[in-house]
Amino acid sequence: MTTAPEKNVTLLRTAYQAVESGDLDAAEQMLTEDFIANVPGSLVPLIGRDVWRLGTQAMKDAFPDLKIRVQDIFGVGDKVTVLLRFEGTHRGAFQQIEATGRQIRFGSIEVYRIEGDKIAEEWVAPDLISLMQQISPTTGH
């Protein structure tokens, strides 16, 4: 018998696979209609699937070969916590920095809340400082 935390972990793994493969439509369907994104730099939570879609599409446009490596994942109750490593090639503009062709690697710690069989809320803490240092025009990479 599969427990709710195991089902939640499987849901997150499936969502990451969909994003990595570029199937954002499938990943978006795994979110509740009123999905809540808690992201660095925003003083208030962002609401809606469209917010998630814009952010994820920006990453895929800038890093089309983005690989998502789950380093650790566990579920307790209605929450899933994930330690991730992202890798890819900077092939499109990202936050006003034009493509550099550089390989990037950065980590993220993410917590998700599940409602029923959908992802209802996320708290993400990507290492954007490391990412921006890797693609900065002033970096001697």
C-alpha cells in the first residue's frame, strides 16, 4: 500500500520530469488552480498557475537543455522537501543578461504543499547568486 507522502513524492518527481522534458502543459496540470508561489524577492506570495508558467518558461527559454537532478527528496504529511541541482547551457536571455553559451550549475532547496493529488504551494530557495555569477558578463568564465 502506498502512503500519501510516497504519492506526494512521486507527484513531485513526475512534475520535475515534465519540466525537464519541456512538457510545461503536463506540469501545469499538476498544480491547483490557485497555486501559491513563495519566491525570493517577492514580499507577498504569487498566486496562480500563470505565475508558475511564466517563471518556468523563462528558465527553459534561457537554459533549453536544463537538467533537474533530485539529490534528496522526502515527504511528511502534505509536504515534500527537495534538494535539487540544476545544470544547463545559457542559450537565451535571463534577467537582462544575454546568452553566454556558458555551462551553469546551481542548487535549490524547495518545499511543496500538496492538496489532494495536486501541488498547491511552493517555497523555493534557488541559489540565484551562484547562477548570476556564472552568467555575468564581468565573470572571466
